[in-house]
Amino acid sequence: LAGPSGVGKTELAHRIGSAILGKATDVMQHERSFITFDMTAYTGAESVQSFTGSPPGYEGKSPMKEVLMQHPNAVILLDEFEKGYCK
């Protein structure tokens, strides 16, 4: 979803997740079946690697990979996506 700030993109994502999973937003967040990543925390090349994980052959954990492995059916929201690293 793209658009200016304040038009309800995040709220719509919560409602879509709720419709898909058949659960209220607070229940989804408590169960970690709706997970939000604030992309403003990933504005540089190094921070992107910390998010996606190290390249093959290097050690390093990936929050995204960990979440997907622990909660494979979760709805993932990349909030403020346009403010994250763009290359």
C-alpha cells in the first residue's frame, strides 16, 4: 500500500490481517501472528543486512528470517517502508 502519511495504510493492513486470520488486531499482535517492522530503523546498507541477514558464508541473524521461521503464517507489515534504505 502506498500513499501519503495519515490516510490509513497501517489501519488497512491491520484490517486485512484481521480478515485473513479471523482474529482481532490485539489478539494477532499478542500471538505474534501480525508482526510489524518499523523500516525507519533500516536506513543504511549495514542496517539492511542486519534485517535480511548476512550474505551466504557469513554469520549473522536476520529478524525477518527468525520471525518467518517461528511464525510461518504471520501477516508481516513493513511500516514506513518508503523511509527505509532504498538501494
